[in-house]
Amino acid sequence: MLSALAIANYRSLRQLTVPLGRLTVVTGPNGSGKSSVYRAMRLLAEIASGGAVRSLVREGGLASTLWAGPERFSAAVLRGEAPVQGTVRSEPVNLRLGFAGEGDDDFGYAIDIGLPPPVPPSAFSHDPEIKREALWSGPVLRPASQLVDRKGPALRVRDEAGRWVVVERRIPAFASMMTEYADPRAAPEMLSLRERMRSWRFYDHFRSDAEAPARSPQLGTYTPVLANDGADLGAALQTIREIGDSEALDLALDDAFPGARVEVAAGPDGRFEVRMHQHGLLRALSAAELSDGTMRYLLWIAALLSPRPPSLLVLNEPETSLHPDLLPALGRLIAQAAAQTQVIVVSHATRLIASLEAAAGALALQSVVLEKHFGATRIANLDMGDIPPWHWPAR
């Protein structure tokens, strides 16, 4: 389980370390940086699949994603006695992301992404480059706990005797060591962490409009993991029914829509159609006839009751398009999923957050409230003693 998320110089996240629990809620007013935290976590996950640099390019390049304020604020600026102005830079331009594991047997990881040197001239001179990567055991990076170290193109790993061994293969500047070096004998920890990161799941704003893929019959196969767009909803629900927790599916549906039940009809062409029986109606409604809120709730049931739970599940504003009366049931459904996997919820819906607090029980909900201060995101509800210690690998 992750115990901390660290982000530096990504949009409004100038220097942010977020404590994480089994069930964590990240909240705050509009513009406080919630979406940036969510996007930074997605960027971290894409590192394990080799897509981090491409993702930065899609966001407009490294320059457009970096913290736009000064490197530091003077005391006079903080007191309001002087205007905000640029300062002479003393640190390299970089975007840094990382996370820490919970115990000594777990792993932490950090990456430092910067700009290429101005020479030699190249058509790719604006491409982000990976400058440093580190993997360590335990909650905090220390020289003795570091297991894998990448500096520029050079990579070294610890052997069984604890000695550093230099890997002959050079790592390209645009690629992560997580994808370029996967030796189960020399660096089993890196292979294990990479596969865990690849299992992370993100769900963000399911489509429920009239043309949404989930509303149309789709060819069905066993689907233990709902697709990000929800296109395979029927197959995912039927998979829960046959090899997952069918009783939990029925209870979750009844919790939100008392007396309702859902069925998946398989046509002769192998296409699955979702149908919902509701109390008082003489016939079942097809997915095309369901309201946006009902459709989204069925998608959340399929996502949260997955027969193959990931190590980390991140939900971005799951309350979107749901009636406030559905939020308590959604809170209970999310808390139930947190018993099987670590869950992070990014939300500003006070009723959903209250429902999560009530349903969390022994999970001890970790609440993180964000706010802006001089354009930078900070945690408003925690003292410094509540923030996990964090050390970035030096360049």
C-alpha cells in the first residue's frame, strides 16, 4: 500500500506531499489543485508503461505543465509588502513525481524529468528528458535503502551482497528504467513494482450521453476489469454475476434503487445488452432508456465490484451526474471496495465525503483538504507533523 504521494513543480503543485491511507479523500474548492493531483497520479502510472513523456507532450510539453510561479517567495511578498515577481533560478528546471510504500518491505519510487541540454542542437530539443530515477525499500529514500539508481543514461542496481553493480546497457533519455530494464534476477524489485503500477486503475467521468458506448449492445467476453469508457458494461456485470460477488452486485443495486434488479441479455450474435427492472414497471428498461444518473451508477457498480481488484484505484469526481440521494449508497460502495484495494477519491461533494466517513469504519478515512496560497496548492487541514517525510534523489 502507498503511504505518500510526492509531487513537485507540476502545474499548481509546487511542493506537495500527500499522506495516503487505505481510503483517502482529496477535496477542496474549485481551482485548488484536485485535478492536478489526479493527473499527476495518472502520469506516474504511465511511467510503468512507457507513456509518461508522450503524456507530457499531449499536455503541451514540459514547459506548459511546470509550476508557473517564482522559484521562491521572499518574506516581503508573503507579508503582502511586495508584488510577486520572478527570482534568479538556483535549481534546475524539473518536474518530480514519486510515492512511498507503507512498510520496510514495500517500495518507493521517484522520477525527475527535465529539459535536454542546449547542445548538441537537435530537432527534439524541447522533448522532456528523464534525469534521475530511484527505487528504494521502506517509506523514506536513504542511501542504505536504495535498490536501483538511474542518473542520466547510467543505471546501477544492488546485488545480493548489497554492492552497487553498473548495468552496461545505457538508458535512453526519453525512456524510464521501469520499461528499459526488467531483469527478474538482477532487479526483481523493479519488475515487481512495475507490474503493480501497471495494475493501477483510474476512472474519470464515465460517459452517459445518448451516444455513450455503454448504452449500446456490445460483443461480450469475460471482463473482470471495466474499460475506462464503460463500453463493456454488460460483459463486466455478467462477469461479476458468474465469477465475482453476485450478492454484492444485487445489494449495491438495491441500496441505490430499492426493488430494482439488473440482468444482462446475450443475443444470438453474442452481443450483451443491459436491462434494468425497476419497482412498479411492467417491463425492463434497456440501457438506452436509463437516465444519465442511473447509467453512471451501474458503471460504478461494475468498476468497484471488479473480480480482479487492483492494488490502487483512483476515482475522479465519481459524484458527477448523480442525484444527491445516490451519494450515500455510492459512499458505501466505495468503502466496500476499499476493503479489497487502496482507494483514492478526488471529490468536492460534501455529501459523498460525509458518506465515506460514515462507511469507512475501521479503514480510518484519510482526509486531505487542498487550498491555494500564492497560486500554489497546499494541504489546509493537516499540520507538518501529519505530513510524511520525503527526500528527493539529488541530480
